[in-house]
Amino acid sequence: MNEHPTEHPAPVPEPAAAEPPASAPEQSGDRARRRRAIIWGAAALAAVVVAALALGAVRWADERSARDEYRTVLEQWQTVDDDAPGALPAELAGLDAEIAAARALSAALPEPLVGAELKAALDGAAATAQQTAEQHGGVVDGRGTAATSEPEGAAELRAATRRIETALAEREEAARDADAALAAVTGQRAAVVAAVDAARGALAAAVADQAATLTGASAEAQQALATASGVLAAAPLAEVAASATALTAALDAMRAEHEAAAETAAAANVDDPASITVVVNKQRPLNPISWQPGDLRMPAGIPNPNGQPVRAEAATALEAMYAEAAAAGVPFIITSGYRGYGLQTSLFESYTARDGLAAAETYSARPGHSEHQTGLAVDLDDGSGCAFDSCFGDTATGRWLRENGHRFGFILRYDAGQEPVVGFIYEPWHFRYVGPQVAGDMRARGITNLEDYFGLPVAPTY
Ligand SMILES: [Zn+2]
């Protein structure tokens, strides 16, 4: 008992402020325990808080990382270049149209004219293009869709990221396929267009070559051909076949006129020197070369200072023409008519001596090659100073004769610009009698020279 005297509190009152000394050790131990408990509790709480905070931070960082990954792959999705699948249908439609144009043109090409190779080349280009179109017609638009709303949570973000990655890979592969298909189709379009352009160019060239041989075609028919050729050159692809057909038709029309001219020539007799339609030029001498007509006479009532006659039929026509011209106030005189082989020989020799052979041959014919030797040609003048001069064409008489001569059977034989065909410069004074039927027909068809009208070779030189 006495071992623990402090357990017995003394009656002595303690100072209020002081701790009771007797109970102090016991109370002090409790407090320490409590204090430790509090400290541990606080520490544990702090640890829990710190741990919770740390865990939150980790989770936050993890979600942020997942979100970054998600956004990166989504951005890749959004930036995939896949215009090709969208462009492909239009490109395929264009190719289909070009294949159709190539096949139509091939069908419209006249094979004897352009040759089988050209048609084969066109058909081959169309067939190759058709294969390409079939091969790439089934290319799928692999664009697909990606989720538009961003999920919450790292796991959800990662799952969404994987889904987008899978779709992205498919989409990129589809885009590559579509790029390749687009390149192939575009290439074929260019190839077909090139084949069509080559064919239309070859057709135009072949037609031009043919047309150059078709003498006897009217100016109208030649103009129609030139127009059709221009239309073909500029035609859009869809109209190429129709334009080619039109050009071929224009050529056929020219050929028909050429054949008609050949028939006319055969019927008209361009070879017999006694025929009023005999054609004499630098390639076609009179045969026999010194031939002379048997029905020459002087036209009545027309001034004829050189006194040269013409054949009877031409003389009658001249008299009728003179009567109308005089009545219209544009009378004329005859400066040349029939010139025989002998006279032409001496004239040509004197011209050659004076101007040289080359110059003389532009305005004077060699003996046997002069229309004057037929008795069907006259040189006319109005006495105004333009005799044997191009200015005669601008006189009132010259203009009247050009406009009205055909009604009496006369043509202006050597018109301006015809030298490559007729072999002589513009001679607005030289008129040739061919009869009203031929002269009227030539005028109606816009043909200015006998070589073209009768389908004869051009005669620029001897
Ligand atoms: Zn003449």
C-alpha cells in the first residue's frame, strides 16, 4: 500500500493552476497514448489522402495520355487523303463516254478511205479502256465513319482508339486502291482521247487527199467539204462520229459531182477540136496541132479593128451579146478572134523575143495550145485604154461581160486566182464560147474553169 503512497491523494489542496501531482503520471500516459493515436490517425489519414491524391493524379495522367492518343489517331483519320473514291465514279463515267465515242467513230470511218489499221487502233484503244473500266468499276468507297463523340475514361478512350486505328488502316488501304484505280482510269481516258484525235486527223487528211483529185466539183461542194472538215476538227468527243459521217458525206457529194463532170466531159467531147466544148490548155494541144475550123465568119455589126473572124455559132452568140451590151450602154469591140497556127507561131516568137520565154508564156500560148486557134475565143475591149490589161475587169463593159456572158454561151476563161489550174494569169478580156448550157451550168455551180468543170487535170505548165 505504501509502495504507492501517491495513490492516496493528500488533503492538501493543490493549486488550481498546477496539475495534481498524485495523478499526473497516469494522466500523462493516457494523454501520450491519445496523442500518439491522434498523430497516427492523422498520419494515416494524411497517408490515405496523399495516396488518394497520388492515385487520382496517376489516373488523371493516364486518362490524359489515353485522350492524347485518341485525339492523335482521330486526327490521322480526319487527314487521310481519300478524294479518289469520290472522284472515281465521275472519271469512270467519262471513260465510258469516251469509249462510246471511239467505237462510234470507228463505225463511222470509211475503211477504204482511211485503212483498216486506223479502225483497228481505235477499236484496240476502246477495248483496253473497257477492260480498265471493268477492272476498276468495283472499287469500294472505303471512307467509312469514325465516332464523333469523345468517350470518357482511359479504358473507353483506348478502346475507341483501337477501333479507329483498325478503321484507319482499312481506310488507308482503300484510299491507295482508289488512287491506283483513278490513275489507271485517267490514263485510259487520255489514251482513248488521243486515239480518237489521231483518227479524226487521219480521216481529215485522207479526205483532203481524195478531194484534191476530185476535179469537177462545184465551189459549193468544195466549201461544204471545208466546213465539214473544220467541224470535225473542233467537234466535242460526243459529236466526233456524226462529224466524221458528215465529212464523208461531203466527200461523197464531191465525188458524185466529179463523176457527173466526167460524164459531161465524155458527152460533151473535150477532145475533138471541132467540138464547142473542146478543152485546150498547156497540157492539151489541139489535135491535130495545126487544126483549123471550116466555118469561120465575121460577126456582123461589131467593131473588129483586127478583122479576125470566129466560128459561125460563136459569131451568132457574139452578135446577140453585143446587141444587149450596146442597149445596156456597155458596147465592146473585138480585138482578137480566130488566130491560126501560123499567126500564133509568129506572135509567140515575137513575144518571146521581146519579153523572154518565161514572161511570154504567162500571157501567150505556144502554137497549137491557144484557144484562139479553135475559133471559139475572143478578146474584147471597150476602147478605154485597158485593152489586154487587168483593168478591163473593172470597167463597166468588163463587169457586164463577166456577169452576162454565160447567157450567150461565153465564159471568162482565165479568172483571177486560177493560174495553178488554167496556166494563165487573170485575163478579164478573154472570153471563150462553150454554149449557153455549159456556161449556164458552170455559173450555177460556181465553177470558173473548164478543167474543173470537166474533171480534167490541171494545166499550170506545159
Ligand atoms: Zn485571148
